[in-house]
Amino acid sequence: MISWTEDGGVVTLTMDDPDAGANTMNEAYLTAMAATVERLQVERDQLRGVIVTSAKKTFFAGGNLHLIAQARPENAAEVFETVEEAKCQLRILETLGLPVVAAINGAALGGGLEIALACHHRIVADDERIELGVPEVTLGLLPGGGGVTRTVRMLGLQDALTKVLLQGQRMKPSRALSTGIVDEIVPAGELLTRARAWIDAYDGDAKQPWDRDGYKIPGGTPSSPKLAAFLPAFPANLRKQLKGAPYPAPKAIMSAAVEGSQVDFATASRIESRCFVSLATGQIAKNMINAFFFELQAINAGASRPAGVPAYSARKVGVLGAGMMGAGIAYVCAKVGIEVVLKDVSLEAAENGKAYSEKLLAKQVGKGRTTPEQAAELLGRITPAADPNDLAGCDLVIEAVFESEELKQKVFAEIAGVVEPDALLCSNTSTLPITSLAEGIDRPDDFLGMHFFSPVDRMPLVELIVGAKTSDRALAKAYDLVRQIRKTPIVVNDSRGFFTSRVFGTLVMEGAALVGEGVHPVTIERAATQIGFPAPPLAMLDEVTLTLPQKIRDAARAAGDSAGAFDEHPGMAVTDRLVAEFDRRGKAAGAGFYEYPADGPKHLWPGLVEHFGGTAEVPFTDLQERMTFAMALETVKCLDEGVLRSVADANIGSIFGIGFPPLYGGALQYVNQYAGGLPGFVARARELAAAYGERFTPPALLVRKAEAGETF
Ligand code: NAI
């Protein structure tokens, strides 16, 4: 696990877990590290220095999340001991009296960076693919392997909190250097020789700055005047950033950093361990690890990709429709090197679509994230077109014209004989059922829904919708394309509104229904953000436009089905009235639940209170749970009906596609972890149904699973 090679008194410790693709803080590592440190202590007098490096592509991948996911409050003492033991090894390394240098050959995230921070010098290979940082906060944790204690002592409280700890930034080497968490960037091939050269030239006491007499934390401690001005505002700023959502990790990081800065290293380190254990044994870290690590990894590794279909890589993509969505789709494809033909009704319209990429790239160049040459190369890959024949040679087509079944079928017919004979055909429709759309399309087996979210360049999810005739081959190719453009694919079976739009609809409609009941709109929006929704329902309904639910209802009625169409939903009366009586159609129209003044930020329309009332009293928890329960119950129905194919797709899709509060780990995990488990959730759903309507009645699948003692 850790090999030892000695040359002229310099030991190179190479971490290389034989049983895994990456090194992690598992039992084998802990045992190997303990033995290595013991040997270093014994042979110390014959040695001049130590290099720590890795034989893997990554330097060190971090803590063992499988173990953390099993940590329970009743094992807190045990977890504390394990954490302290791992930290003790690093502390011995750091205080051995030998200069220790980290030669960082690949990603050093979480525990990986914490190992490097315990070294006296950090050299990283000059490779922009390498990421460094402590992203624990994004999993509901804190860097408990010395990450808080050491970054505070290296950078000072303010920089450590804002630049490293609280947002868990992943930094490229150049940024890590300017932030101060690494000391040198060297050509990859010279990593070990430069590490050795540093030891050869070293002429110090091999102590960390914080172990020297008279050491003071840069920027001072909380009692120094500068920090005394900065710190009191910090918790309030943090609350504002989180919009009041109950994330425990940022608060715990803040306490560990502030308390730790006022005591000696050993005490600070114990405070950090204690804060870590309280997070690791809590429910929110489990929810977040489950979704953002295990489920995401499984989905991205191909859990829902049909097996046996050869890997596909798109070369030339035709995008039909250069509006908001088409322009974004063209950009994300060109960004990864795919040739794009962007077609609209006129060349001018197509060029307008390409101009969207120009705008995005100008911003990137301005921020130094892309070079002008890279930007020009990307733009060179997008060819605007008005003639369907320009799609010759395309092996994949993504359609994003207006939302009309007839028009969509027409544009596919136009390119039918033009593109490659086996080209994959995808529609970005957000509401039209794929199976009936396929009826008007040549080669329905090569056709499926590829539902992007707006704005395409920022939203990480793509929902793939399998129609009755979609082949496995088509699905696998679509899956590969989504991975090629570095997004996460969830796979669902056809249904009106698919999965994401159906569940999203239940949230925004619940918000509208509450307006109709006379609850103050500010209270509705606040209730949502305080339970963790990144965006509140009325603001989101304005984004998608108030006429969208009407269109879906009308289309569903015309087709004779009502699933997901909110035919009876009390929220419909509110959107109908806002559109018909007040011509308020949403953000694009400049007026919806919100006002959009040209000269200031948006604000809720005072007319809502005037026309619907604003004094109705609904308990705050009920407001919040009506939103989360509406979404969770619809998700269960999607699973029951076979629209959803997996629990992981439900959880990841609900967070990334619809903004379900990430701290609960997704809509089905929310049900699992609700107080009292599934039986508790069922009981509460029945209460909500009795008080607010049939739509909260728990579906049969949920009741069955609760009675059988199962979870999702
Ligand atoms: P948009 O109105 O911005 O763009 C549609 C474009 O299609 C226009 O530029 C129009 O000129 C072009 N077009 C019309 N007829 C055409 C033809 N015969 N050949 C080529 N181009 C033609 O609409 P948007 O928002 O980009 O939506 C496009 C599709 O994506 C719709 O099906 C919509 O439901 C779906 N969608 C929209 C989302 C959104 O947030 N706006 C999210 C996910 C899907």
C-alpha cells in the first residue's frame, strides 16, 4: 500500500493501493501508514528527508465514504478514535524533524490534500486536469483530517474559510498556488527530481510554521481588530448565502476554524475531529454522500446504459432550432470537440444562435478561463445553416424547434434522407410524449427524448426518455453523447411530462395553490428556501411561464389522459386567473408572480395579496412539507408506474433537474430518512391529505413498502 524506496538518505513513500483504482483512507492505508511512520521514527537518524507521492493517476482520493456512510451516533466515540488515529500518523510525520515534501502527481482532494498539508512543502505537477481542494462541505462534512486546522494556520481564518473551506472549491494547480495551498508547480516529468532537489537544498529545522516558537496565525485571531470586524458578520452572511437552509456543515466548519484558531494545534485538531464526528454521524451527510457520491458515481459509470452496445462517440451533430435551447446545446457539443451544424429557419436566426456561444466565450476569455485561441477554435466548430441539406454527414440530430408535434415531425422529415442512415434522432421536447411523436418519424427505433435543462451550459442533467419503439442501441448512444458532453444522464420511460416536468409541476403548482388560499407570497417563497430549495416555487413558475401548465393540461385533455396534467389541481385556478384576468404570464413577458422592473431587482407583485389575500395562516412546517411531500409522492408514483427505472435516477434527477433540496439526498431518500421512516412518512402524508386534499394520499406502493418495513 505504501512502498518505501531509499536513495542517499531520502525516502520516497509511494502510495499505491493494490485493490483499488485510487488510494483512499481505508484500513489498509491506516495500517500501512502506521508501519511507515514507525519505521521512519526508527531510521530517522540515517535519513535526510521524505518524499510522499502516489503511483496512481490521482495522488490520493480522500476519506473512505463507505465507512463514513455507516457511522451512527451511537458509534461516535469509535469514529472519533479512528479519526484521531489517522491524524496522529500525519502529526508524527510533520514533527519527525525530517523535511517532508509532497510530490502531487494527480488530484489531491479531501484527505489527499490533507496529507499534503501535513508536509513541509508541496509541489504539484503542471497539469491543469489536476484538482486540489477540500470539497467535504459538498458532502455535508468538514475536512477532519487536519484540513481545517492547517489551512487556518497557513492562510489565516478569513482566506481559509472563504477561499478553501466553506465552498469546498476544487482548484487547478495555478489557483492552488495563488491561494497558497501549494508551493511550486513543476513539469510533470520533473516532479520527483524537483522534490528531491528541494530536500537537498533544505537547510531548516523541518518544522511547520505553527510548531515554531512565537508563531502567530496570519491575519490574527478572532480578538484582533481586523478579524473582530469581519467575524461577527460571518454567520449572518453564511445564513444569507444558504438562504436559511439548514445545512449543518458550513456552521460546523466555521466553529472548528474559529474555536481552533484560539487554542494550540493539538486542541484545535481535537475540536476539528469532534465537529467532524458530529457531521459524519448525522443524517444530512449520509443523504448527501448517498446522492452526490454513490448514486452519481453509479449513474455516470453506466448503471442505466444498456449493456453490449459498443461505445459511441459523436463526430458531427445537427441541431434543429437555434433558439434558447438549441444555441445552448450547440455550445456544449462544440465545447468538447464535436462539429455542430446549427439550423434554423433563416441563416440570420442560425447565426443569432451561434452568437450565444460567442457571448459565453467572451465572458470566459474575460475571466481568463479560456484563451482567445481556444474560443476561436470552439466557434469554428459551429456552422450556422438554413438548408436541411447542410446536415449531410451528421451522425446525431438534436431537435429543439418550437413545442409543436407537427413542426417537430416536419423538421425530422426534412433531414431524413440527408443525415447518416443510422443517425441517432433526439427531441428536446419538454412536454410532448415521445411515443406519439415517434409515430410521425422515420426510424422510430433510432428516436428518443433528450431533455436538456435551461441554461444548458450550466445545468448538469439530461433526461433521456425511452419511447415504446426506442432501441437499446439508440439509448446507449444517447447515453454516451450525454457523458461525452460531461453531463449526467438519467433514463426514464415515456409519460406525459416524463419524470422531471411532472414532479417539478407538483412543486410550482403547490406554490400557486398556496397563493390561492391567501397565504402571503413572501411566506411561501421563504418557506421553500428555508427547507433547502435553491429556488422558490413562484419564482420558478415565472421562469417556465404561467401558460405552460395550461398548455400541458390542454394537450393532455385533447389526448384524453390527465396524468401529470393538474386537471384538478387548485393551483391551476391561480395561474388561469393571473393569465386571463391580469395578463401576467411570467418572467419572459415581464410580469408574473413577480414584477420585473427595468431599473431594479424583481419583487413579488403586490396585486397577489390584493386579489388573493395574504393573511391566511398555514403552519410553516405544513407549507414546507406540502411542497416536499407533493414532489416526493409524485416521484413514488413515477416509480410505481415504471416511468422511473431506478431510485438513483429519481434522487439525482430530482436534485439536479428540479432543485429538490440537496440536503435530503433526493426525493426518494427524503422519504427514507423522514422521521419514523416510511411509516412516519405515510402517516404524515395522510394528515396532509385530510387537511389539504386528496393529492397527498400516499400511493399503494408506498403503503406496501412501509408495511413491509422496506425503504427505497
Ligand atoms: P425558442 O423559441 O427559443 O427556439 C425555437 C427555435 O426553433 C427558434 O429559433 C425558431 O426559429 C426555430 N425553428 C422554428 N421552426 C424551425 C424549423 N422549421 N427549422 C429550424 N428551426 C426552426 O424555444 P426554446 O425555448 O429553445 O425551446 C425549444 C424546444 O426545447 C421546445 O420543444 C421546448 O419545449 C424545449 N425545451 C425548452 C426548455 C426551456 O427551458 N425553454 C427546457 C427544455 C426543453
